[in-house]
Amino acid sequence: MDTSLPVITLTKHGIMRDMKTIAFEWKSIQDPRVKTISIYKRDFADKDDRNIAYFATIDNRFQTHFVDTDVQPARKYAYAFEVNSQDAKGKRTKIFVVNTLPVLQSVAWIHSIQGLPRMAKIIWRPHASERVEKYIIERKTYSDDSWHTIATLKGRLNAEYIDKNLKDDHIYLYRVRVATYDGIISTPSEVVKVVTKALPKSVTHIEATKNLPRKIDISWEKSNAKDFARYYLYRSDSIDGTYELIAKLYNNRFEDRIDEDGKAYFYRVSVIDKDGLESENKADTVMGMTLGKPLAPIAVEVMPLSDKVILTWSSNDARAKYYKVVRKQKVGWFKENIKSYNHINGNKFIDTDIQPNSSYSYSVYAVDANGIVSKPSAEVKIITSEATIPQKRIKSVPQVAHKIVEKPIQKDMPTQEIISPVQDLEINEN
């Protein structure tokens, strides 16, 4: 040791400290023999090493400042300095004990806004320290094991944050930290709790008609929600199919007009509140149906006579109010003349507009009081003969063979009815 070498002397304010920084300032060294300055350090938090130890070297005697950034907030450290010549060490200074500043505290006041739709709003008082660069927002739920950083807001004067896309009727916890320009992170703020808004209550007692012509009436119990806005009505072809929004309503009933008989649909109704939240609707699905077609007439019979055709049938449905007959006349190989006879009362139709040696087919439809037409009956066909004589009654039953009997007309005897040849008659039953 060379005691003639100078000893480091700190200035009046030679020790400066922060949370993660300790700085020293000393008087300049004029002795040209000094080549380097050695710095010794001890961390009192290290229980295994109680001695001060070499930490760093300054290789320029003209340097008069040293900053240690390898420190932690609220910790105690010890430092000492000595100068070095080319061949010897100078006298070491006394030990300087320094405490870093405690961790920066977060915002002093924080508050949460409850009951927002799928959102949470937190507000706080801006931090007093002008060193604050930004705020770190952290969130967790009761099911989370740790906090998660969800946002960073730059600017000390920022004072609110709105968290979006949250679950309905769910609890969230929030806290705020501040960060300084030099990267110091504060302790967390007080924890605040937020409960998001619940969905509106679902509608109940949904009903749909099954007996109205060309429409389905849907009704349900009126919603008692204080912030009710409207109803959404959905429809699907199947109970598990895709539901399409067909109406936005303020009243608790709807008339769905459908241009199809016997058509079934499935319906669901949602309540929409003023914030746009929509209630659940899958638990209450109802099926509605338009009035189906009446049953087609049965046992259609046709009896060709010399100048007309008589068609008779039996009713198969009490809803039938009148009937409709459709006649097809074959013209050539590929063409048919089609004619309809409507509003036929009773179970009989006489067709006088016929031609000899022609092919005709008849179908009968039942029509109810709402004008709904049934499917066609079994079709019956005939071929008129060339003779202008009465012919045998033909039923809409499968074709059977008949023996043909021809009786000559005798003189001075009354004219007899003669059965026309069976091969001139064609019977078709669907």
C-alpha cells in the first residue's frame, strides 16, 4: 500500500440514490500517478457474504462520477473506493452505507363501474409523480391463478380504462401499476371488482298455431325487463337446424304468412335490451304449422253415355265444401287439352262436352272453406266410342277382362242397350 497516493473524497452531495440506482460523485484527482480507481461493494441482503468485495474499476483518473444500476429498491448496500498507481494501491476510503428508495407506490385512488354490457370500466386519480410514463392494467378472475397484463396506457394524466368483450354476468378483478421513464414498476394498486351486466330473462309460454290457412300465429308472454328494447323472432325448417331472424318486434305476437299448405316451422324468441344484449332462446322452441290440404276424394267412377260422361265420387274429408274436376283430352301423340270445372257441389259431375272416339282422363279435387285444394284423386280414363249409344259405368279400379256380348237389333223390337267394346275403354288408377 502506498499511503502517499491520494484518497477519494466525496463532494458535499456525493451520494445520490433512487429505487434502482445509486450514484457517487467525488473531487477530481490531480496526482498523475493515479491510473485507476477500484470500487468495492456489499449487498446486505446476501447473508452468505458479509464482507465487502471488489465490484468495478474506473480506468480514468479524470472521471469523478460512478452510477450503480445493479441494485434493487428498498435494499441496503455498502461501498468503498481506492486509487491505484502503476505499482501500488492507495488507502481505501471509509465504508459508505446507502439504502435505495422503496418501490414506487401505485395510484392512490381507483374505482370500478358496475353492470356494463360485456364491458368493465375502471377509473383512477392520475399519479402525482411526473416520472410516471405509463399505467399497466392487470386483470384476473376467481378461476385464474395469476394476474394478466391486458393493457398499457401511456401518459401520466390518463385516468380510465374500458375492458371490452367480456362474459355476461361475470366477475372480474382489476388493479393498476405505474411505470416510470427509467423502467421502474410500482407496487400494484388496490384491487377493484367488476360484475358485468346479465342477459335479459328469456321469454316463456311460446305458442304457435297449427290450424290456420296459409299462416302461423306465434305468441308469447310479455317481457317485464325494465330496459326492454324489442323481440327477435327466429325460424327454422327443423328443430336442430339453422334459425333465421325473420322479425324484430315490439309486440309479443306475430303472424307468419306462408304460401304453402301443411308447412311446419320451428320458432324461437329472444329479448333484446337497450344495450343490445340478447337473451337465451334455445331452451324454449315451438313448432307451428299451416292448415294442411283436405283429403282427396276416393272411389271415383266414370260412366260414359252416348252424348255425355257421368263422373261420381265419395268424399273422404268433412272439410270438403265443393269439388273441382280436371279433364284432359288427348290430342295427337304429345298434346293434351286441359279443362277445369270448379265449384261443383255434390258428388257428381256430368260432362256433356265430349267427342266420339276420343281419350279423356278425369281427376277430382276437394276444396275446403278456405279455398285450400286437396291433392288429386286417382285418375280415371275412358275412350269414347264412335257409336252414339249408352256405355257401361267404369270405376277407378284396376282393369279386369270382360266378355263382350253383342246382340243384333231385331225388326219390330225395341232398341236394346249394347255394351261398347271393352278394348275401347282405358282405366287408370293411381
